[in-house]
Amino acid sequence: MHIRIKAMLRNTIAAFAISGGGIAAAEQAQLSHTCDPTDVFEECRDLALRYSIGISPFPRDELRAKTLNMLALEQAKTDCTADFGYSDGCRRAREYILAETGRIRPSTGLDTPGAQALLDLREIAETGCERQNPQSCLARATFDYDVGLLLYRSQKARQSGQDSNQVARAYFAERDGFLALAREAAKHHIYRLQKQCDAGKEDACLHRDQTTDLFHTVSPDTETEAEIAVLYPSYSTACLNGDIRACVQLARNIATLGLEYEPTIDEAEAPQLVARRLETECIADNGPACFTVALLLTALERDPQALYTQSCRLHVAEGCEAIAWQAVVTYTDIPTPENLSAAMPLLQKACEMGRNVPCHVLEHLPTN
């Protein structure tokens, strides 16, 4: 699978940030001025970017952009210290702060705007790691390097006549220590989830395999993306049962591996077999299967519109959002009453099904 295609799929998946569930229509009107930050970090960030720049049909509204970012940032910090979570809150919180203020610069050091917020987050990540959240341990392991703190310390050491290499060695030793903690935390949760899976809890089987994937990301002998992209049967089961997060993960892994890939572990499934099953289930009117195949078609630069439409007809909110957004693009290019009339009901449906971005779009389109 070419790198460009994998990047396209990642961008497409980011556009369909996965919500934890639908939001009642009565509550959705309030969200036109905000967003639900729980498990929809990409939506908050995407909306904030649109408001900060003023991407059509969004007006430029820096105050609203800041509010959206802060909502998601606070939720990310909370997830960072959770006993175990799948949202990777520490990394997301770090990305928000870096997007707002930039990295710690050697020239200004701890006087860099946002430096204190980054140092506070560093402590939060360490607390999450102490609570055996492997995501927090992983974030903490690379924190100093990612935010520029290591470069700042190295420069300070050189200025004082000390050995800057010693600073780097201390950092790498600390990093390896937190990576080891991440592996131990992941193994702890895999063991716990395996017991729940054996007791018949399907969601525990899925979380076990997700945690196993995470364990591979911090394995010292993992070198390539393909080595950590595994098609566990639990992903297919969860997706076909309506877990859109699992569908996105499934599409991402298939695209990463390529349809010709043959699995090397007994628990994994071959990408071509998974893709074929998804197509069969889609023909049998399984909406999540149609949505997943549409994501794959997008990655392969083929027309996914019919399958997004079919998934929407089968009550997949993300599929409705996809065709609604395409209708908005058409209206933006050719702002005729006919194109507006075509976009409005699609946006309304996606909004009522719990997607935040369509609600915001509705707010900024003409009503007639």
C-alpha cells in the first residue's frame, strides 16, 4: 500500500471522527455553539480550525474556536489520567497545546508561551502512567523530545559548560523506563480483558486486541507500521455489530497492510478475506460494513459515494455526514438554490443523528 494512499485514508478517517453515540435532537441545537468533546476530539479540533480561519461556510470566530479547543483539551486531560482509556488523551492534549503555543524553544526556554501548560501536562501524563494507563506511559516516554524540552536542556547544558550528551543519555534512559511501564500496563490490561472475553463479553475481546496492538507499538523490536496493523476477528465482529470505531480501525489496518498481505499470526485474518466479508455484509444491508468499504474505496481513489449513501440509508450517521459534506462542497462551488435544497435535508439528518459538524454547517447556511 503506497504511503500516499495510507495518508489519504488517515485524512478521511480524521474527517469522520467517531462519536460515542447519538445525541437527542432536542439537545443538538445547543451543540451548534459548542461540541461534545467525549470521544470526538477530531470534530472539536476540526471545527475550531474552521472557525479560526473562516473556512466557508464557517465565519471567522476566534472566540468560538478557542472555546471548542478548550472543551476538548479539558476532556483530553481527564482521559489522560484515567485508569485505562482508548482515546489517547495525553497525546491529544499535547497536540492541542502545541497547536496553540508551539514547542518549547531553546532560545526562550521555559519563557516560551505555553511552556508551563506543557510541563503541567507532563505531570498529568506521569500520574496517568502511575494509574497503569499504558497510553499515558507512552505519551510520557516521548514527551520531552516531542515538546522541545530536551533540546532546551541540552542547550542550557552547553551554555554552562556541561556535557549535553549526558542530558540526552538521561532522557533516553527515562524514555526507556516509561516505555517499559507502558508495556507492563498493557500486559496487565490484556490479562484482565482476556478473563472478561473468556466470560463471553465481546467488547472485552475487542479491547483486548486493541490493547495488544498498543503493546506492539511499544515493543522494542517493532519497526514498521505494518508490524502493528493486525486484523483480529474481534475488529470485524465489533464493526458488523455497529461499533464504528472498530470499522475505522479495520479500514485503517486493511489499507496499511494491503489486500495482498498474508497474516503471520494465527489470530489474524487476511485483508482480502475481511474486505470480501464486508462487501457481502454490505449487500445484505449491514450499514457499518458499507461505510467501511466506502472508506477503503476512498483510500484507493475510487468513487465511494454510492456506498456512503447506502450506509446512510442504513442509519450510519458517519455515512450521512459524508454525503452531506459532499453536498455542501457542491453548493459552495455552485451556490444555487437547488444545490442548497439538496444539502439541507442531508445535513439535518446527520445533525439529528449526533454528528456535530453538520449542525454547525446548518447554522451558517442560508435558510432559503
